[in-house]
Amino acid sequence: MLGEKIGEISGKITMQRVLPNLGGYPKMETSFQASGSLLGTNVKDTGTYWTVVRPDGTQYGEGQGVMMTKDGKVATWTGHGVGVMKKDGTATYRGALYFQTMPPKLSRLNKVAVLFEYAVDAEGNTHSEYWEWK
């Protein structure tokens, strides 16, 4: 069951590169840095994900990252999702993240999937919203 909205983070793409893909479709790696709030805790998020264009033009991607609290506690995440890129250079993705976290304020994330909506504008600005899936 979809639970409450648990966070919102905004940031900027810091790097992109094209990766070899034996399947014949373009594969792109993207890194970003962002900050915001998750479960009421201020975090800085650094992540990298790759996406591949599928035959129907949609994209599938997987990624991983690290969220750090102001007091230096670390939570790691892995995730996957699907999305679309528009002609104007914007993109949107939806998917799920899975956390491994030590900070007590974030520890409940170890037991749930965290659903996300992620958007990138044509200038590389990112915005994510998160919901708990119980």
C-alpha cells in the first residue's frame, strides 16, 4: 500500500557519459548531487544511474547512491525505474529505491520500498519526491 510522502530533494546533474552497450541501444550514465529532506531529516544525496533506451523509446535505468545527514550519518540506496525523455530535453522517471541505513531517524527505510518520481529539466536541474510503500 502506498504510504505517506516522506521526502523531497532537488539538485543538479554533475556528469554524463555514454557507456558501451552490447544490445545496440544507447546507454547513458548520469551522476548528480542534491539536497533536501527525507523523513524530516536534512540530507545530501549523491548518486549515479545508468539508463538504456528501449525499442519503444522509453528508458529503463538502475542506480545507486549515498545520502548523508548533517551529522555525518550515512544511508545508501540502490534503485531502478522507467522513464521517458521528451524532445525539449526534459525527462521523468518513476521507480523504487531500497535503503540500507544506520541513522536511527532513517532506519525504518530498511524495511520498505521507497517509491520515487524523478524529473530532470533541460538545464540538468533535478527534483525527486519520495513515498513509503508499506
